[in-house]
Amino acid sequence: MRYDVTYLVAGDERVDRVEAPDAAAAAATVQDAHGRAAEGFELIQVHLLEEPTGDDDGSSANQS
């Protein structure tokens, strides 16, 4: 899935678009790329850009 990850580095807000299996992996990918800077890294938001369709197994996330 595709995510926009919003974060701060050295007080500057930035957004990276990444492909990842889930939100945690998306955040980790961006932090690994930018979080080792001396200025530090602060995660603000992870936003899913593509909704899973559920077509692969015929199930729906809104089942009761």
C-alpha cells in the first residue's frame, strides 16, 4: 500500500511517499532514511493513500 509519512527534521516539516505493507513499516522506512541525522526525527502522521479493496478473498472489513 502507499502512504504519505509526515515528519520533522531540524524543525522542517517534510512528507515522503512510500510503499509499505502497513503504516508501521512505512514510518520505519522513513525513519531509517532520515532519523539518523544529528537534528533528530519526529514522526507526525502516517496517511494511507490507497484503501485495500478486500477483493482478494471476498471478505469485507465492515462485516457484523
